[in-house]
Amino acid sequence: MGSTEEKTNYLSDEEIPLKSSPVAKNVLHSFDCETAAVRSSPDTRWWKTNNIRIRPLRSAYIVLVRAKINVLLPFGPLAILLHYLTGKHGWVFFFTLLGITPLAERLGYATEQLAFYTGPTVGGLLNATFGNATEMIISIYALKSGMIRVVQQSLLGSILSNMLLVLGCAFFTGGIIHHKKVQVFNKGAAVVNSGLLLMAVMGTTFPAVLHFTHTELHSGESALSLSRFSSCIMLIAYASYLFFQLKSQHNLYGPLDEEVDGEVEDDSEIFAWEAIGWLAILTVWVSILSGYLVDAIQGASESLNLPVAFISVILLPIVGNAAEHASAIMFAMKDKLDITLGVAIGSSTQISMFVIPFCVVVGWCMGKPMDLNFKLFETATLFITVLVVAFMLQEGTSNYFKGLMLILCYLIVAASFFVHVDPSNDDD
């Protein structure tokens, strides 16, 4: 009878991951009477009490200790100490980059664990949201300081980084690992996201053209008014897209190899509430380090002899998108390209259709002239990038060559901003 009690107690404590197993259901059903007796025993009450205490420790070990990349975690606090003790912005910038890297990778891991419970569609949306939380916080912080060009360039860089570098690395890595077959993804979802990105290009193109052709009805005011109106329209369009994706066309935008309800391909390692808690904690910590990163940009520019525009458009978004980068590659390696697109393209869509219009509205409330006029060079770069990615996604297939092309395109963009001089720094 002792062995029976131990077996029944084990199954009841691990009820959540095993509840979909037919074997577990039969065993639990056959020992109903013994289970009732065991639940009232002092040993069981002691185990449940201590299990509640052990679970957070086990979760912390899995998230913060087990992965080898976590050896870089101490660089975050070290960067903060250097900020207050030495004031050497070059070292603060470098150590903050190292400190954010493992946090971003763990953020992707926590989102992957949560995707086991929410499904790939919601999982990709959550990853894009938590990945972009850093950009939103940095943008609001910069808006308060009146650094409008830094906000525009960092958000533009996030879109370019997600669409070219993140998606390119994911396609390249997934294509190398699964070189014996053609990886496929849901073409319908990619087409809708491409349409939204083109709408965002439209919203940023018209204010720039209106300003640089000197055809404003009220000079200096019409482009700003148009930007605020277009931002409200884009926010409505994004809200409609969320409803369309999650409610109206849920089956259309599910994965091609959708799993049967109640069956999980791989067992999750942490529970859903633990994943949500770690997402919140990691997002806050990444946001804190990102603040120090922004403060060190000017000093790092002087120390490294790099233009501030290059750091804002290229280096800063690479760090901010590290979560999407790690997650997209991870899912591509597991041949889950639907989630990869939800992370990379979904994040670009969210920045262009939500974060940028949101910053315009927030700047409107603050009395800051934040607009959608990203200047001609940046607008042209965004337009060409969206066209290239849209052509890459139209077939609904992926391989390592497409990924390599996207990476090489990003190198061209990076080189362009390295030699580009921002024509107007007065907006800062």
C-alpha cells in the first residue's frame, strides 16, 4: 500500500503536465479511493507545502542558472556600477550590451514556454509585445528629454533590424539545419503583415514628401497635423488587425501543422504563471539597463568615433531586438516558422503600426512635435526594405539562401547609415 500511495501522490503533484496523458488518466481513475486517503495524510500535506516553496527555486534555476549564456548576467550590475563610479560611457555602453544579451535570450525562452499554453499565434504576439517593451520605454524617456530624432531613428532601426537581420538569421539558421527539406510557413499571415507594413510606409512617406516639397498649407504645421491624424488611423488599423488575427480568422492564421487540442509536442519546463512572472521581471530589468545604454550613447559615440545616428539606427536596435533575435532563431531551428514570422515580422508590424503612432500621440499629449517625418533617406530605406521582404515572403517558403540575402541587405543598410549624415540635428 505504501508504494501505491507514493505513485498516486506523484501523479497528483505533477497533474498539470500529465493531465493530457491517457495513461495518467487511467492510473488516477483506478486509484480514486487511495488518492482520497493520501490527500488527507500528513505526509502529503507536508509535500504540497514544500512543493510550493521549491517550485520558485526550481524555476529560478532553470531561467537564471542553467543556460550557459547566463555567465554574462553580472555585466549588467557591473555596467551600473561603472556608470556611477567612473563615468566612462564607452565601457558602460559595452558592458550594458553584454548584460542585456542573456536577459534577451531568457526573455525568448520564457515566451517559448508560455507559447506551450497559449498557442503559436498568441505566443508570437506576446513575444513581439515583450520584445518591444524596451523600445517603448526608451522612446518615452527620450521624448521627455526632447530627443525626437533619437526616437525616430531607434524605432526605424528596430523595424530594419527585425525585417532584415532577425528574419535573415532565422531563415539562414533554419535552412542550414533543415537543408534536406523546404521550410514552409503560412503565406496568408505574411501577406497581411506585408500590407500593414506598406500602410506604415504610406503614413511615413506623405509627411516627408509634404515637408520637403514645400507644399504645406501651413508651413511647419501641416506635416505635424497630418502625422497626428495618420497615427490615430494607424492605431485603429492595428487594433482591427489584432481582432482579425485572434478572433475572426483564428483558423486561417494558425500554424500549418496545427496540433490537436490537449496534445503538446514538447513538455514545458515551467508553468504558465511562472513564465508570465519571468517575462515581467526580465522586461523590467532589460528596460533598466536600456536606460543606462541610452545615457551612454553620446559618450560611446565620442569614445568609439562612431556617428550617433549609426549607433541609434544600427547598434541600439540590435540590442533592443536581441529577444526577438534569439527567439526567431530558436523557433526556426525547431522548424516552427509560423512563430518565427510572428516574432520577426509581427514585431516590425507592431513597431510601425503601434509603437511609432503611439509615440506621436504621447508626444502630442506632452506638447512635443513628434511626427512621422523620418526624413527622405530614412523613409526611402524603409520603403525599399519592406518591398524586399515582401518579395521574399510571397512564396510561403524559406531556405538558407533567402536568409543570406536578407543579412547581406542589412549590411548594405548598415554601411549606408555609417556614411550618412543627419541633415537636421536641431530637432534633438
